Amino acid sequence: MLAGVLGLTMDYQLTVPALLRRAEALHGAREVVSRQPDGSIARTTYGAVAVRARKLAVALQQLGIARGDRVATFGWNHGEHLEAYFGVPALGGVLHTLNVRLHADELAYIATHAGDRAVIVDAALLPALEAFRDRAPFEHVIVVGGAAPAGTIAYEELLAAADEAAYVEPELDEREAAACCYTSGTTGAPKGVLYSHRCLVLHTLSVATVDSLAIAEREVVLPVVPMFHANAWGLPYAAAMAGAKLVLPAARLDPASLLELLASERVTISAGVPTVYLALLQALDAAPGAHDLGALHTLVIGGSAAPQALIEGFQHRHGIAVLHAWGMTELAPIGTIGRLPAALAGASEAERLRYRSRQGRPVPFVELRARGDAGLIPWDGSAYGELEVRGPTVASAYTDGDGADKFTADGWFSTGDIVTIDPDGTIELQDRAKDLIKSGGEWISSVALENALMGHAAVAEAAVVAVPDERWGERPLAVVVLRDGATATATADELRAHLEPGFARWWLPDEFVFADVIPKTATGKFKKTALRDLYRRP
Ligand code: AMP
């Protein structure tokens, strides 16, 4: 029994269709701009996106997709992907954004595990889809932005045949699932994260706030972060809610194309991983004044640690502020943002830069704490501990009960990130407890590479560690101990060739080091910290 008195406020459900209704009613004429496969620009509006999203919902229903069904996307950032962001949840379906950079085996596993009944795919990505289509449960393949070969459906024809008037918004419970993403596991298979409508709406609100990303109507937002990465950090939904103009770059993520789009569309806020902006900074430095980036005031950089030199370079040489953000797929994804606190407004430039290179303070309703060997650590800026978080945008479990050990008995999620926490709640990532490598914003599983290497007849032991890399953040390096007498049969080239069929190209270690032994911990595990220190390049 409820002890108190119930408030008299509406039980209004926080759902993705509610976001769409708002975008259409208030910002119907605001532009959504997409780069096309041929490089040209297509312009539409939130009003048109809303109509087409509802048509998509009707069309999917006619194909037999029902409430709770998973519908995958396999595509870059563009208007049709935005339509799926709204259209799939609008019928009560679950949008599953497949990461186009994953290996076909991993994609087959993920699509099967999720039970994706249909997939909306970019025409240019059809060959990549074909590599796993027969191992995925797709009943319908819907092709965007190009010809639809036999056995597939053309997206535009599907929408043209759908009657918008047939759309009936389901009475959704805000706790129902609206979207899903998979995260790479340290060991074993990727794990599914299922976002509720409520989670997505609260995340939208929290990232839009002024001390978070400050997504206002006057802004022009360009998410470089792919829409297949954790809801593109919530930016498509936040831009739609606020009525900010949205600029979507599709697959053209090279510095020249991005600079051209940033300038021509008068973008004010852009967001993505450090690798993208390192390349952009180099291009800007090489030709200062070649692009009019006068409108651009903020870059949101996260996914991996943003180097201080990157923050400094944009700020000092180009007058563009970097907001450093930390997040995880399990947090929908934004957790903390390094916006300068008022208390530091008068601090020296060096101190302010130093602050902004930390990962920052939590967005509203994300609570954090960290656990060291002797229990929860003090917020003193020096004790180390594994970061734990909780809040309405944090996963409460993985799908199918996977990874249950990541959730504490008292309801917190263990992130696998090792942090210090300042007295004001600012976190700084110091290390990673999880055995993964993050290269250009994408995960590489060191354990999977090690297992494959140890499957080679000449290899006795192999450990794969992350080494810092200026361009990619981290790259994998393999330390290999050969079996006695096998030296001649396993060169670095041969080991690379051995790995090639099973992994995406960018997973392959850049370097193979042959050693006599691999240092181990007391429990017999590879001592990764020692190896990382040993092979850290200057
Ligand atoms: P994902 O689930 O793929 O988004 O990856 C989340 C992980 O990326 C976090 O647990 C961190 O290890 C890492 N990460 C994300 N943002 C940052 C950041 N700003 N600095 C350092 N590491 C980060």
C-alpha cells in the first residue's frame, strides 16, 4: 500500500511518438539535411520526416511486424535512418541499429540473438549485408538509397504504397522497449541493451539541458557519431525535441567532406570520437581560413579519451570549444560531460584546459560512485576505483540475462572503467578494467584475438594489448610465445594471414612481438598492465 497521497498530475507516457508529435507540431518546417550517396545534399523537414515515419510504421505492420518485434537498420546517418528512429518505435517495435563496421560473423550472431525480423539497409551496404544475410533471421530486406535487387523491397516503393491515415498510435507504456544495441564483450559474445521509451525520452531531456550539450532550437547539429552507435549519443532525438536543424553526413566522414558540410550548413555543434576530430584539426591547421567555420562553437568529443592537445588545438587556434563526454552503450549513452564549472571561470587557462580534458560531471539523474579494493572510494581526486552508475537511463540488465555480474546487488551498474572522483563529482578515467581495445571509437576484443592466435599450431601463448596510438587512440599489439622449434613457421605475416578470415581488417594487430615468456598474475592470467607498460611506444 502507498503510504503517502498520490499526486494529481497526468500519467503521461514518455514515449518516442510523443517526441515525434512535438517535433512535427512545433518544428515541422525545421530542416533535416542529408548527404546523399553521390555527394549531393537532400533537404527535408521534421514535418516530412514525421509523415514518412508514420508511413514506415504502417508499411512495416503490413509486412507483419508487430509490437515488440525487432527491426534492424544497417546504414549510415541520413534522413531515412531518422525515419526509422521514429517509425519503428511508433508502431511499438524495437529499433535495432546494427554496427556496419562489425565482422559478418558478429553481425550474424547479433541479428540472430536479437531476432531481427526485418532490416532496413543502405544500398551501398548490400554487399556487406549479403555476407551474413543467410545467417540472420531477416524476413524482409528493405533497401534505401538505390536499386532493390530481387528478393528485397525498395524503401521508397514501400512508403509510397503505405497509407498514412492507416496509422494508429498504439497506447504505449513508457516502460516498453523502443530500441536496442549490442556492446562488445570482454570475453564471449556481444550483449544486448534494450532501451525503454522512457529511457530515450529522459536521455533526450538530460542531454539537451544547458549544462549538458545545450541543444536549443537555434542550433545546427551534425552528429558524426554514427546512428548505429548508441542512438548517435541521443542527438537525433534531442535535435528533434528542441527543433534544432539536423545535418547528417552519411558515409562521407573524411575531413574534406565534413569541413565542407560544417561550413555550408552553418553547423554550430558537432559530435564524435577523437579520431575524427584529430583528422579534422590537422586539415584545419594545414589550410587555416580555407573553411568558414564561424558558426561552429562546440565539438562534443567522447567515446575515447579526448587528448588535451586536441582540446587545446581547437580552442586556441580555431576558437572552437571542445566538450569532453564519457558514456557507454549501457547508459543510452551519455553519462558525464566536462563542462567547466562556474567555480573555475577565473582559473588559469592551463587549469581550465586540465579540467576540460577530464570526463566531467554526471548529466541529470545519473548517479555515480566508485569501488576500490577496500570498498567505495572517497571523492578526493586521488583514490582509484571502478566506476558504478545508476539512473533512469542506465541498463538494469542485458538481454537474456547475459553479463549479470555487471549489476550489483544494490542496483548499480559496474562500468569496467577505473576512475578518480573529485570532490565536485568530476570523474577522470585512469584505466580500464575490461580487457578490450578501443580503436577509432570501435572495440577490438583482445581475448578473441588471443584465442585465435593460440589456435595456430606454432603458437604456445599469445597476449594482445592496447598500445596508445596518436590517430586511433589505441591499436592492438600481439605478444607471442612460439612453441619450441616452431620459430621458422610463424612470422608476423603468417600470423596476420591466420587471423584475417575471422576478423575485420582493422582488428588485426599492427605489430607482433615474439617473446620468451608472457608475465602472469598470481592467478595465472596474463599481466596486461605489465605488457602495456613494456610495449608502450614513446
Ligand atoms: P561504448 O559502449 O562502445 O560506447 O563504450 C563505452 C566505453 O568507452 C566506456 O566504458 C569507456 O571505457 C570508453 N569511453 C567512452 N567515453 C570515453 C571518454 N570520454 N574517455 C575515455 N574513455 C571513454
